[in-house]
Amino acid sequence: MDGRFLEVRGELRTYRIHLGSGNILMSPNDTYLCIVPGTDGPADSQPQPPFEGDHMLAVILGKALLPARDSAITDPTVTSQIAPR
């Protein structure tokens, strides 16, 4: 935790997830990382985190899991954003 952010360290970058909005900023320069829910199937077919009644906590923790393993991401939309520059 760093103020209003959850800091997640991946292999490629460090990410800061805002606790109020769920937005992800990448180091260096706090570049915005756009991650949207997939559309491969019905939303109820995906396991949901067990945080009953706290939607934003579920969003933040769900978003924290992806960048924690950033070197394993294969989606070209995401990899093009996180590629070291």
C-alpha cells in the first residue's frame, strides 16, 4: 500500500492501482494501463472473487492479479501497453 494506491510489482514494470477508481498506472511516468473485462463468454462463467457486497474491492484485486504476472500476459492489446520503452 502506498497512500491511495495498491502497488503491484511485476517482472516488467511496477503498477499502482488506485483504491478509489481501480485505475492502473505504470512506472515510470505513471502511464495509464487500460484493462477491460474480456468478452469471450458470459460473465457468469468466470469465477468471481468472494467479496460479497464490495464491487470495487473485487475490481482492484482482480486487476492486481494480472500485472503481478505481467511476463505471462499474451493479449497483444495489453502487451503493447506494458512493453518496456
